[in-house]
Amino acid sequence: MASDGELERLAERLRRFAAAREWERFHTPKNLAMALSGEVGELVAEFQWLTPAESADPDPETRRRIRAELGDVTNYLVRLADLLGVDLIEAAHAKLDENERRYDPALYRGSARKAPPITP
Amino acid sequence: MASDGELERLAERLRRFAAAREWERFHTPKNLAMALSGEVGELVAEFQWLTPAESADPDPETRRRIRAELGDVTNYLVRLADLLGVDLIEAAHAKLDENERRYDPALYRGSARKAPPITP
Amino acid sequence: MASDGELERLAERLRRFAAAREWERFHTPKNLAMALSGEVGELVAEFQWLTPAESADPDPETRRRIRAELGDVTNYLVRLADLLGVDLIEAAHAKLDENERRYDPALYRGSARKAPPITP
Amino acid sequence: MASDGELERLAERLRRFAAAREWERFHTPKNLAMALSGEVGELVAEFQWLTPAESADPDPETRRRIRAELGDVTNYLVRLADLLGVDLIEAAHAKLDENERRYDPALYRGSARKAPPITP
């Protein structure tokens, strides 16, 4: 985690939460990756029957559930990264550095395809 | 997003990344939830054949791939939350508030079961 | 598995495949559920940037990849159910029995909402 | 679907279930892939805090929930394949043909690694 940021403070609170319940032995990276996957499944389920347009403006009750799922996903992601000693912010920027090189705007503008056009 | 933190700066970079490629029309919450799900699937796959103990100490090459997947997951999670106007840190702490009330340490110590014991 | 059906024959081939490679010790239900999740993530990724309409008629190359992912998902699902002694066809019909009772066509026609209308 | 097998009969029942509720418009491949992902998330959640050994012998209540989730997963998988015109059994055997060629038992015996050893 970054040394003094908002994610580090959340990671610290999650450490205390697990310690107070003696849940550290359940919190292996393998198990936490599964828990993250389960929460993301619940998040995806909130959007499954919505059209893409509807998904951008969910009704208040759906929005409330989505926010709760996003909180769960964040907690498991931060806990998993903390146990592995990975700084999520650095890892995210490193992936963006790579993607900025890989997806040249001149070749990929407006297209979601993965392969660049043969004649740009 | 929190107004001036590390997640807000990442969200801003992701906005510019999408705008430069005119990818905003692909970035509906529905589509981003799917992309998040796909990346979490890749993360889970890194752990699937490891024992829980092995997962806590992956070899350098596996660790490098896990870090890259964690970066992808973070980017899609932050982008999704940004489009929905959800502050991930606030949402995570709100879920922790709820879980601290729900899982009384006196009842749940050392146990992963969801239901409290009948005679605590 | 059903006693003599197409799923049972697939389960039997999967048993021989694992035995020939001495992979049984990796094939715990926990690990197989993770592998299934990873393959479903790859399947979801095929559809993530498509509109719902486009997803109904993928181009030949996308269709080829989707079919391969559906094969992977089926193999892990059948292997997991086989190890747990669950007959997938019976389990599926049992869930459909339940859903037919739960979602009365008179109340749910044309609606994906989960709660019935207050005044049907 | 195979022309007269148990999966074809299940697909036919799912068609009637959707038609009776006029849910066909929700059942695009994109949406069904998301629903499948959500159900697999629920399945994974059943195993997340179990050790690999415990996952092989779940208690009766957990086993009952796992069976129900396997039923849900099967239903969405069969419905998705039906809409895309993919025969799951053929797709699964095609993937196994490929994997039998790719993972030579002499090189992969007892190992879950993906790359063959340099000196077999």
C-alpha cells in the first residue's frame, strides 16, 4: 500500500478487523481472491438485466446496492493486496503506462478491437 | 472519488486515457462491470492450483503476473466507480461499519461461519 | 451424473484425462470452482464491449473463441459436479421447478424485476 | 444442443420458461453471460473459507446450497449456448481433444505448471 494514503488507512482498518475476530487464518490470498470473485459476481448481477444506457443511471435502490457491492469489492481487493505486499495504486499506474504504449490513440480511436487495423 | 486522494488522481488519468481513444461510449457501467469480472477471473486463475499456503508466497514470476492483474482490477474498479459517482473509500468504510456491527468479535472469534452460534 | 447420458460420458473422459496426468490431487472442488470462475471470466470478456444486439450475432472469429470458452466452462462444471456427486441435469430441473413456482407468469410477464408488483 | 439428449431437453424447457414470461428480450448472450458469471460467483463463495480438503466433503446444508448453485449455473450455461447455437457437449469434447494433445502425460504428470519442463 502507499505509505500514508487513503488505501493504506483502509488496509490498516481491515487488519484490525481480521485480528479482532482471529480471521487471519482464513485470509490467505487464495481465499481472498475467491471472496473478491464472489463479490464481483454480486456486482455484475446488479447490471445483468439493465441495458447499457440504463446501467449509467440506476434507480436509487439499485444504486444503493451497487455502492454496497463496490464497498465489498474494494475491501477484499485492498485486503488481498495488503497480504501480498502489492501497492494497488502503483500496480494500476504501471498497467496504464503499458496500455498507453500498447493502444496508440491514432490506431485505436473509437474502436474496441484489440488488433490494430492493417492500414491505419 | 475522494476529492484529492490517490484514487481521484487515478480516476482522472483513466478519464484522459478513455477520452484520448474515444472509448467513453464503450465505458458504460454494465460493460465495465463485465471487464472487471473478466480481470478478476484472470486473477483467480493465478491462484487456482496453489494451496492456500503456497498462495501466500508465490514465486517471483507468478507474483509479477498477480501484481499486473491487481493493477487491471483496480483500474476497472476505479473507472466504474467514477462513472457512477461512488467514492470507493467511503463505500468500503461504510461496509466495514456494517460488518463490525454484524460480526461481534465475541461471537465470531476464529469462526468463518455466517450464523452466530445458538449459545454463544 | 445421469447414469448413461452425454454428461456422464464426458465426466468419464474427464476422469481418465485427470488420472493419466495424476492431476486428481489438484482437482478439489475448491480449486475446480476457481478454475470454473476463471473460464467464465474469459467468456464474459468476449462479450464485454459488444452491445446486447451484437452479442446475439458475433463474427465468426469471436464465435469460434466463445465456443472454445463454452467448452472449457462445461468441462470444469462437469468435473466439479462429478467430484461432488451432483447430477447437473437433476439439479438444473430442480431449480427450474422452484423458479416456475416463484415467478408466476401472470405477475412477471415482460419484467425482469425480482419483486412482484404491489398491485398485480 | 445435441439433437435428442438430456441437455437438449433442458434447453427446450428453458425456452418455454422464458417464453411464458416474455423474458426473451432480456436473454441476450451478453446478459446471460453476466447472469452465468453472477451464479458462478455465488458458487465460488460457498467454497471460499473451506480448505481444499473440506471442500471435498461439505456438510449437508452447504452441499444443498452448492447443488442449487450448480443447478443455476447449468441453466444459464445451457440457455446461453442454446441462443448461440453451440452444442456444449461437442464444444467440451473439442476442448478435451486439444488439451490431450497439449498436455502430454509424459511431460505433465503430477504437475499443474503450464509450461513443460526444459528437461523432461
